[in-house]
Amino acid sequence: MNNNKISLTGIKPTGIPHIGNYFGAIKPALELVNDYNPFYFIADYHALNIIKNKQDMKKLCYNLAATWLACGLDPEKVVFYKQSMVPETFELEVILSAFTPKGLMNRAHAYKAKVDSNKNSGKDPDDGVNIGLFTYPVLMAADILLFDTDLVPVGKDQVQHIEMATDIAQSINYNYQKDLFKIPKPLIQKETQLVIGLDGRKMSKSYNNVIPLFLPENQLRKLIMRIVTNSQTVEEPKNPDESNIFSLYKLFATPEEIEDLKNQYLKGGMGWGYAKNILFEKINSHFKPMREKYNELISDKKYIDKILLEGSEKARYIASKKMRKLRRALGVTN
């Protein structure tokens, strides 16, 4: 860790990670260890707004933990914990709620989007809206403020959550005339390269066009062969800039390899099956060591439990000190 600035990354266990997640979130988040003192947590109570099945929740949490560990997260160098195992988070949420105007929550993007969708569908504005969704930003603020977080890596569409955490923190600091909370800042993530899905649209679970990270080789090959192409013959020159295969290939290949394949596209004589096979080999070789590590981890859930317990104990040690200080400042304890 190269400085004392804390970064915090929350990861919701709401689906099986895919290549788009890897390049858009996992890889850049893991690189934070080079410049910050990073905290990573599995946001299982955030996910509870969506995941209501016990077995699904347990499975997704294990899958997510194993994925991040397989992708290179080193629990010796970072704080890696499970949100539900740090109860101080939820005590702080109650405190923050007492200083959070309802009007602020009314402006939250996720809540507004749900209400607008209901209105457009002729439904009651609050149909399907639970309090967990409505107060989601308060719990997120608790996640952030509990650890005196300096920076929160977010996309542009999530900056509002940091702004809300800041509003709440400043309100409490002003009320007690003390800097009880550090004011967090968003670490705006650079625009990552668009990761194309099987059908040419952005890779997304909602489009059912994803390539999961750790598919067995035979399943991965079958999936790659489903990538949508045009009807050009083998002999015809092809435009690499209009190829879903080439777009994905560029994520994994060296500049020299990219240039070589580009030339093969342009001169003709290359069929789509050949291009797909080259892509399969690249993706498979890139993720094979991670896949082997993932399979090893997911078959040893006691080890994952141990890692999360140790990380959560580290987080609780820091959180408990923060909460003792805060309780005294509020006058609820001596």
C-alpha cells in the first residue's frame, strides 16, 4: 500500500460475473492496491433487496468471494469482508437515518427510476418498492463513512450516492460542531472499453449475451461459436471494426497480435469459424489459471469462510473504534 488513503469497493452478489464485469469492474478495482489502502466488501444486505431465496444468497456470496480471490485479490494486502458480518454498519445506518431528509431519498436515482417505470406502466408509483430500496443510499453512506473512506470508485451514474453520503456527513458534523466523519470523494473510474456481448450489444445479463468468467473449456468454446457474425464468405475481406469477434479479441491480445489479425480480416481468406477459434484460444488461456483457482476455492467453502471471517474481524476492529467515538459524541454513552 503506497499511501494512507482508504478506498472502498462494495460488490453486490446478484449474479455470476462475466467478462464485462471483469474488465469494467473487477480488474480496475483490484489495481487500486497499487495506490490506496483498499477495502472490498460483499454487499449481501444490499443484495437482499433483490435476492430473497436463502440458497441463492449463500451460493452467490460464495461465487463472488471465490471470483475475486481467483482474479487476484490478496486478503493479506487488503481488507476483504462481508457486509453482514460487520454489524456496526447497521447501527451507523440508524444514526445516519436520523439526519437524512426524506426529500433526499426521494431524489435517489434508483427509487425515481422505479417510480417512473410504475407510472409509465399505469401502476401505483410505489408498486414493488420496499424500504430497503428507498433507503439504499443511507446504508451505502454507512458503508462509506464507517471507515473514514477517502475515495469510492464509481461510475459517473453512481456519483449521486457519494454526494448523498457527503450531505449526511456534513449535516452531522455541523450539528455537533465536530469533524465526526471524513468527507468522501468519488474516484471517477475511467471509461472502460465497451465489452461487446455475443449479439453485438453491450455485454449484460439483461440481454442474455454474456460470457461467464469460469466456464469449462467445452462450454466456453460452444458459447464463443454463437457470436453473431454477418454472411460474408471466407474469400471476402472483412471489416475488423464491425466484427464482434475482433472487438473481444482486442481485450486479450497484444498490439502485435491485434495488428496481425486485423490484416487477416482485411486481405480475405479467413472464415468466421477460424476467427472464433482464435478468440476462444485467447480467452481460454487468459482465464484458465483463474478458472482452476476458482474451482479450487469454490470446492473449499471453509477456506472462503475463514478468509471472510478474518477480513470481517479486521473491519470490525476499525468499525468498533469509530462507533465508540461516535456514541460518545452523540451522548448515548459515556
